[in-house]
Amino acid sequence: MAGRARRWRSVIPIRVVREVSESYKLPFVRDRQEVTGISSNSLRFGLVHISDAAGDTLSAALAERVPVAAP
């Protein structure tokens, strides 16, 4: 499918609940992120499934960040 638009079979609703002013960097150990267990190779394909525990950890870390001020 090189050069063609890809079509998804599913629609995944995503709700943005917080925008932060500084990025949250996740360290890699070899080929995997320590917090999520996601490999760098899987990030090439867009959306990646993570465990609930990893999602809760990321949510808690982002909740501590300073939010972007509303215009």
C-alpha cells in the first residue's frame, strides 16, 4: 500500500482531557519504553495498545504537569 491512504476498520474515540506545556519523555531501555513496555518498532505504526497499569501511570504523571492556559 505504499503511497496510498490507509483505511481503518474501526473508529476509536479519543478524548483529550489535558494539554501540558512540557513534554513527558519516556526513557527507553534497549528497544522498549520502561513505563509502557512498548517497543520503538511498534511506535512506527501509529496507535499502540498499552496496559491499564501503564495508562494509569502515564495519566498520573501528566496530571502533575502544568496545564496549558486556555486562550
